[in-house]
Amino acid sequence: MKAGTLRFGIAGVLMLATALLLQAHSNNEFFPPRASLSSLPSQIDEWTGTDDPLDQQTLDILGPGEFLVRDYENASQPQPWINLYIAYFPTQKAGDTIHSPNHCLPGSGWVPISRELVQITRPDGSSFPANRYVGSKSGERQLAIYWFQAHGRVVANEYWAKYYLISDSVRLNRSDGALVRLMTPMLNGESPDAAEARMMKLGSQLLPRLDNYIPR
């Protein structure tokens, strides 16, 4: 109980500090050039993507950002779809910050099975941390991998993301940032490692493209 109260207190202080500092620096904020998320290719090798627009109620909850929700399928390999979700905020102020899937997934009906930190390898051999979340929804297991990305930096922890948001707002006069999430249903008997490897066949091709839409 005490540990939970302490975590709640720390989160509250961090959110308040974030709101105050972002508001203080909002007048001189820098908005770097970037491509619209809608221009991200829907055809990547043999994967074809179909957009799934968000309804107005969801957009009102998320706040003033740009969002892409797209299901990719590979006709030559009949496997479950791979969903790409990107939420980009040109500016983040009080109440208009990235919503963490750690809270949103359970709220949308996911029953958590496991959560862990994994390392995602880029095509150039470098890697970054991401969250791997296995949940059950509508009677089937699904795998989600997500991370927070801004200014050339990728972090898995939402509190570190808020820390860097404050730091970069002071140093760079920038508060833009994004959440990137990949998700797929898991096959019967498929392990999280196998589902991740299957999903990252597409994900690894998306990674080098993200800098065009989430400016460094």
C-alpha cells in the first residue's frame, strides 16, 4: 500500500512539473519540419496496409495530435495482420500528452498476461528498449510492442519519456514526441518470442522510415 502511494505521489509530482514547465516554454516552441503520417507507405514489400480511422470520441480523448492506425497483411504469407499505431504530438502541454498503452490497453478490454522489457534491433545493428505486452482480448492472445520516440531518442519507460520531455523543452524549445506501437494476434501455441520475430519482419522495415515522420 505504501509503495503504491509513493508511486502515485511521484507520478503526480512529475505530471505537475511537466505541465508547468511545458506551459512556461510554449511561447517560444520550435516545430521541426516533418512528413505527414498519412504519407507513410501503405505498400512495403509484400505487405499491404489498410487504414482504420479513429472515431471522433477517441480523437477527443487523445487530444490534438496526428494519428495513424493501419493494418498490414502479407498475401503471400497467410498470417495474422500486423497493426501499426503511431501517435505524434507536435506540442505537449497540460492534458495533451502521450497516453501510455500500459493504461490504455487494459482500459480497452485487454487482460494482461505478461509485460517485459525487450531490445529491438534496427537494420543497422543498433538496438533500443521497448515494452512487450502480451494480453488476452475476445478470447485470443495478442502481442503488443511499443516505445516512446522523440528527437532521435527512444525510451520504453513512460516516466523517462516525461523527464526527457521536460529536459528537451528547456534545452531545445521542443515538446514534440510520439508513441509507436506494433500489435498482432498470436497463433495457437505461438510463443511471445516467435510472435515478435514474425511481427518484426515488417517492423524492421518500418524503423528506418520513422525519422521522416518523427523528427530527430
